[in-house]
Amino acid sequence: GKALGTACTAADGKPSTCYGKVCLESLSKQCSDKTGGVRPFGAREPDGATPDANNLCTALMCCVSCSVASGNWVIDGKTYQDPYLCSNCTRSTSWREFTVDSVTTRIYLGAALD
């Protein structure tokens, strides 16, 4: 297995991250599973490899479509060649709380794994 936090390629051929010597499911696989295929793309930064900053430990950012655009684009002041662009994205979160010995803990459901 690879070192903790190392970039890897998930079973669906998309970028992911290695944890516990296992390549996690890609953001797109997680989104497809979470949304029943309605938003099957996990949001990524324009470089196509970096997870979008909106994927959090508390929520997963899922999109209806993502594709590689042609040409040079300036996005947030930075120039990208053939950027990866997503549209119709949404981020949602849900959690459950439980209390043991007067200590309440919140567990987030459906958060991004990587």
C-alpha cells in the first residue's frame, strides 16, 4: 500500500487519496452513491486533480456535470489550460448526535472520505 494521504487512482479511474494503505472511493463514486446517480460528479478544482475546497469533513460537494473545457481560462485570478469545470453543484450535510455520560458527540453523515 501507499503512504497515508498519498494521491492514488480509485477503482473508477478517478483521482483519490490513500488512507490505511487503501485507495478510497473517488469523490465521484461517493457522490453517485449518495445522490442515487442524480449528481454523480465530485467537485474538483480546475486542475482536475485537487478536491474542490467545498468538499469538507462535514459535507460532500456533488455536481450534475463536470467536464474538461478547451483553451486557457482565468479562474479566480489564476490561468488554467483546459480546466476541469463542474456545474449545478450542491453541498449538503446531515448529522446525528448522541450523548454518553453527559458528553454530546456529533457524527456527520455523508461527508467526503478524502
